[in-house]
Amino acid sequence: MDLHVYNTLILSDLHLGAETSHAREATRVLKENRFQRLILLGDIFADLNFARLTKEHWKFLGYIRKLSNPKRNIEVVWVEGNHDHGLTNIMSHLVGVRVYQDYAWEYGGLRHVAIHGHQFDGFQVNRVRLSQWGTSLFLQLQKLDFKSKPITRLIDRLNTRWLRMSPKVASGALSYARQHGADRIFCGHTHQAIQVEQDGVHYYNSGGWVDSRLTYLTIDEQGVEIHDYSERADDRDSSEERGETDSGLADFADESGLLEDVEYESVGR
């Protein structure tokens, strides 16, 4: 039986390079669903240090490259997040995907807008250097944490709640949507998958892939749905393969199909 084809699948906040990134599971979601458009809604990377990437992280990037092959007829969009900043040119060449600050499209007679959401986070906007320092410290702490990363996951949740990030981003996004005539607006950044409706405008957050709840969004003729990834028996911590950089690069080439097809072209912003 043919799988249902979604108009759009949205995934964000994978934080490749972080010990808590669930790259294997995210790749599985992309392989198990069919869609006409994929939006990577920011913070796909934790930082600019590619040495942190594991074998599974490279496999995820390789599969994105495969999806971007024009032969597949899938539109792949990368919306820049605060952790992705500075990676635009690299990503456009590495995985053949256009990178945007925000992205808009029409579907079902409605205007949709995707923007990462850090633009509506006052702390992130006003304290960039402090935020970058905190990110570096957080990544170092992950190395010292237990295998299941209970401490770093707890800090991530407490940080989000203390800064009241989720309601701030939702409020800012809804205002942005009204200013730009959008019926639906999609964000990431907060790692909390939610849906809010205000005066006929709908806000959706795609959640993240670094906590115990792993979520993504789909859009089709039935509307927008928040999906929870169900853990499988063979899921395991991708950090077990950390440091296998050469092997990871080989897996990237293999997963992306570069060894068989070299007809890709890099794209710019």
C-alpha cells in the first residue's frame, strides 16, 4: 500500500554535534515518510565545530543531500537558526540546499511562513555573546554527564521555562504572522511542540530532537499535525560513535549517493 504523501514535513532543533542529538531517529522519520517539501527549521547544528559530528550525524546530512537531488522532485528548504548562523555558504555547498532567514509558501488557499523563532527571543537577540558562551559551556557539560544525559536535559528544560521562551516566541510569531499576512506560522527554537490560535492565525512549534520528546510537523489537506516519534528497540545513543570522523564522512558520501551520482549542483542563498 502506498504511503500517504504530505505536502510539507517540518523538523527543527536537531543540534548535530551535541551529545543529546537524536540524529538516527530523525533520519528514520525522513525515510519512513513521503512528502513534497521538507523544511529544516533551524538549529540543525549545535555549533560550528564539525569535529563534534558523529557517524549518525553525517548520515543525516548525507540523506538530506540525497533528498535534495532534483531527480527526487522534493523541495528541501533550510531556515537558518541562531546555532546555524555562519553555516549558510557551507551548507548550500555540502548538502545542496538553499538557506533562508524565513520562508513563505501557499498551500490550500492559505499563506504559510516558517521562521526559526530566535528573532522573538529577547534574551537571544540582546545577549548574543552570552548566549554563545552558554552554548559552549552546555556542550562541554554534556561530555561530563551520564550516558542518558539526565543533567543536561534537565538544564535545557529549566532554561526554557525560566526564560519563558515558549510564550515569548509564540507571541512574537503571531504578531509577525499578522504583519506579513500569514494564516499559519511555524517556528522551532523552544524545543517545545505546541499549537496556539489567536484571531484566526495559527502558530505551530515543531519541538526538537535533543530531549525525551522528539517531534515533527506535517501539513496536508487535513491540516497541520504534531507527531511524536515512538522509540524503537534498536534506537541507541549516537554519541557511542563519536570521533569516527573519517568513517562518518564516508557514510555521508554513501548515504547521499555521491559515490553513484555526481550530478548535484551546489546552490546559494
